[in-house]
Amino acid sequence: MGAGSYGQSTCGSDTWKEFPPVQAVSTFIHSGDSVTIQFVHMLDQRTNDESFGIREVKMKFVNVTTPQNSLCGRSTTNVPLPKWPCTECESSHQYIPKAASGTCVECPTSCATCNAKGCLSCYNGQYIDGTSCSQCDNSCATCINKANYCLTCQPELFMASNFCYKSCSYPLFTTESEGITYCNSPCSGSQFAMWDGSCSLTCPSGLTNTILSTYKVCTFPCSINPINS
């Protein structure tokens, strides 16, 4: 809104912009056969110095059990408005930066939801990284805290201690839980899973001592690695 010093009435200009376009949403209780909408302004200058315009007026009639009046203004360019309180935003990708500010502001593109401090949640394949969202490792379908700390894996991959691997073969074995395929060791603690499926506290000389994720595996030097990243 705002015209600048022009010889004719003008709504907005490239050189003088007091306010960007504003979306105003008003709900009021009505039960009559007709309705009159009146727009009242408080501009105190001539129309060639101050002006405002109205466009795209839409009316929607609904029946609700507990009707209530409301008025909410939303700036389309995230400029705060002074009076009209929005109690909630139409989109989950918006937030209200200040209570009773009357403005719903778009979240940063990477955020699923946010507040004035930054992202509150991210889209799938991303994780909260401080106040923003960062991309998970390619092996993770979802992750948390850091890129390669997976909560779920991409299809055909195996989960082991929150890392995702391309293979999981003997002596390791798989289990399924809530749609996730886990890669497990038959041995516990500091034991080595031996090439034949047994467990040992040591890996005999001549065999390959491999630490895979949190598992210790003892295989022949030419054996196929039972788990690959």
C-alpha cells in the first residue's frame, strides 16, 4: 500500500512501498438474508499521495457448531503487521514470529516446521543440525543428530548399530523389525564371530581380524567381507 507522489491515484509503486500486499482473513457470525461489506480506511493524505487497493475478494459460507469472530492479517512478504492476531497459520510451513503480531511467516525452505529460532522438524532424508536441516547420508532413509546415524535405511540395505550396509552374510545374520532389516552377530560383547559361526575371545593367527560396526568378525584372508558399506 502506498502511492508515492503521482499526479493520479496509484496503488503501490516501485519507488515508494509503505506496505507489501497483505492477505486479510475475517470470519464473522451472520444469520441474515443479506450482507454488506464495508472497507474503512484511515489514510490522512490525498489519493495521489496515499492509497490502497482491494482485489481477489472471496466469500465462503459455512455452518459451524460454535461460530466465532476472528480477524487475521498475513503479509505475503513477511513484513510484520501491527494489530491483527493470528492464533494459527493456514500452513504447517509457517509460524507466528511474535504473539498477536498478526503475521504468519514462511519457514526456511529446508524446514518442515519451524519457529523464530529455526527449524523444529525436517523433511524425510534430513535431520536437525543446530537451527537448520541438513541432508542425511545416502545410505539412510532417515537419520538423527548426524548425517550417517541412521534411524532407517534405504531399501535393500541392512542396519547395524545405526549404520546401513550393503550386505550382511554368514556368520552374521539378519532379523526384521518394524520394516527394518537388522544385521546381527551371533556373538556378544568382545567376542569374535568366527568363520564357522562359533564365538571366540581371540582371532587365531592367520585369520583376518575385522571390526565391522560394533561387531568383531574373524574370517579367512580370502573370505568375502560379511558386511560392506
